[in-house]
Amino acid sequence: MDIIEDSDGVIFSVPCFQGHLPGILKNFTDHMAFMLHRPRYFTKKALVITTTGGVSARSTTKAMAAVLSGWGFNKCYQLPIMALSWNDYRPSAKDLKKTHDIAGKFYADISSGKLHVPGAGVLVPFNLFQAMTAAETDYPTEDNSFWRKYAGMRYAPGIPLTPGKKLLGWLIYQAGRRLLRSTTVTYRK
Ligand SMILES: Cc1cc2nc3c(=O)[nH]c(=O)nc-3n(C[C@H](O)[C@H](O)[C@H](O)COP(=O)(O)O)c2cc1C
């Protein structure tokens, strides 16, 4: 986590195993799953490279990108590569061009320092958790203290939001406040 904190961009290189993320990486992302409730890497950008012998490169890359977006990553570039070869893989001209193009975009984006407007999908947890942890409950969690620092914000400070996204965030926040009346957020078993 410290290494990610010290980086502007992070490259995840992921082999596809049985159509999914490899177990050891899934184990790591499961261990970090608390960041889906308490995201933090709002200014970071990622490049996910997936290699596969034949199938599921795209879905594996997408799965990892979805995890990183849940952790707060501002932008996630995806580079799925299908080898279609055993023991003697040589990158095709098409793969080389794709790699060059996507790596170039990733590098240029990091160098520019530009931060992107987040997708609607990340506004949901940001505003819902914030609203639903606002009230003190009998079973306070880490989430309660975490979200206090974002009170009144529809997304993380410094990240641009269009007026439409601000409104959407506010509506999600209001929905969270309504839900709070009938739901208690707790990890109590
Ligand atoms: C346990 C295991 C499962 C695999 N499952 C798939 C698969 O579902 N689809 C596929 O196209 N390739 C599959 N492969 C091939 C890997 O994706 C390929 O070896 C890897 O992307 C190349 O990276 P590496 O050099 O780190 O092995 C599998 C390989 C292993 C070892």
C-alpha cells in the first residue's frame, strides 16, 4: 500500500487462470476489500495487463480494473493480450501496436497530471456509504470515522465533477439518508 501511495501510476500484470484472476491475486484483492468501503487512491492511475493462452483476457482485465476503480483509482487503462501459442509466443504486430498505443496513453496521462471526472459507478459507494455512516449507531465501524472527512463532498477533493455528476452524487446521498432510517450499517454477526 505504501508503494501505491508513493506512485502516480501502477502497472498490474495479471496472467489469466481458468478464466479469472489467479487465486493468489484474488486473495490479495480480497484482503484489501475494505477499500471498497473506504477508497483512497483517488489521484492514482493504473494499467492492467492481462496475458492469456487463448481465452478470457478481456474479462480478466475488466475484473481487475473494476476492483481498482472500487479502491478509488482515477483511471484504469486495460491491455488484454492473447498469446494463442504454447511455449513459443512472439508478440504479433497487432499486439505490439496495441501495447505501444495503450502504454503511450497511460504514460501521457500520468505526465499530464490531469484528473478525470469519475464514472457514475464510483459515485454510488462514495455517496451511499457517506450518508449511511453519518449517524452514530450502537455498532460503530471504521467506516463511520472514515467518511466524516468527506462530509458535504460528492466526491474526493481535487477530482473534477460535472454539474450532472454532482447532482447524481447528491441524489445518491439523499437515497442513502433515506436508507439510513430503516437500515443500520454494522459488521456485527
Ligand atoms: C493454472 C492455469 C490456468 C490457466 N487458465 C487459462 C485460461 O483459462 N485461459 C487461457 O487462455 N489461458 C490460461 N492459462 C495460460 C496463462 O494465461 C498463461 O500461461 C499466462 O497468461 C502467461 O503468463 P506467465 O508467463 O506468467 O505464465 C492458464 C495457465 C495456468 C498455469
